Amino acid sequence: MSGLLNVRGLCSVACVLLGTLVSTAHAAIINDGPNHYMIDPVSATVSAGLSPKIASQLVDQSGLSSGYTNGTLAEEYKALSPTHNSAVNSNLYFTDFGDPSTGSIDFDLGGTFRDVDGFVLWSYGLGDGSQIDGFTLIADDDGDFSSGSTVIGDFNNPLGMGPLATVGGEGFEFAAVEASFIRMVITSNHGSVGNIFSEMAFVRATPEPSSFAMLGIAGVFGIGVHRRRRRKQ
Ligand SMILES: [Ca+2]
Ligand SMILES: [Ca+2]
């Protein structure tokens, strides 16, 4: 079925559907305004639990029907309705069968971004219970996650039911936070063993890393609907 706006949280008043994705229970990537930009993480690393210890397939755009670059206008990217081919194992992150379903993955955003306020997660399909469900995101300035960290919020990823070849992206948003690294603390799956998902991208409200950005381009759009309060650790 075509992608439909899937609101599972508070959506801003201006929230509009800007793109549709073929796929299934996975909804469209949505946002509520222009002037947001894709962040292409430079690496993803398992920092606790989980297995195998290679997570690069989450951020190398493997399996995406359309690619993007760091700074691509998110609205234009969404209009391409990017899906993920999760029928190919080398496109995915998945744990070995029977391995823990919880753990942490750290994303290096490749720069310091002042207004990170959303992400897109391409999960899996077929209703596989190993799909990632609950997780917490934590922003950090230098990747040590011991100081300068901010808890972004808790999220739940819906169970993807569709064909593996065209998994749709799920958009999430949160209150803007400055971040150079983001830790994903995975707390649950959808009832089976292990953990699996396919790709992760982040979104920011300014066109350049804060070290380069001109001020004043902050927007009010997020790429999804999950708003959460953040708190200082
Ligand atoms: Ca991938
Ligand atoms: Ca730190």
C-alpha cells in the first residue's frame, strides 16, 4: 500500500505529508516544513552488547533506492520516496541468531551540528520480531558519552510488515539538540531474538555543521512525529 501519514505522537500544527513511500506498515517520511538538511553519519559502531560488531551497513546507504549527501535538502530527498532493499544481508545490521537483543550503537555525525532534530530509520519487514523496537538516543559532543551528553528521548520503532525489498523509512523528530555523536541504546525488539534494522539517517535544521554555519536558519520542521523532551544527563 502507499505510504500514509503515520502519526504516533505529537505532530506540529504545520505537519504535512511531503512524500509517500511504497512499503507497508512503515509509513511515509514526513515533515512539517522546508529547510531541513540530511546528515550522513560517517560511521556506526557497536559500543555495547549486540553482535556482530560491524554496524557500518546502517550508515553507508547500502540498500537505499535513492542516495543523499550531507546537506541534501530533506524535503527533496523525501520526495524521492527512498526505500531500502532489506532482502540483501549486506545492506543490513543484524545480530547473530540468539545473541542479545539489547545494546548500544554509536553514530559519528561527521561534524558538530547545532540543530539536530530528527532521524529516519529504515527497519526491516515481514513482521520479523527481531526488528528493533524500543531505544533511547543520547547526543554527545565528543563521543565519550560521559560528559557533555544530552538524553534526546525514548522512541519505539513500529513493526514493519512489508516486503523486504521495499522497506519504507520511518520519520521521527525531537527537540533540537547540538550533537557530534549520537548513541542509540537499544532496549527491546518486537518479541523474537536478536536485533535487526537497515539504515539510519539524521536531520538538522541548519545547512552546515555549526563550525561553518551562518546563524539564523533554524526551522521548525522535523522529519517525523515523535517529539520528546530532552534532559541533561
Ligand atoms: Ca543499509
Ligand atoms: Ca562527551
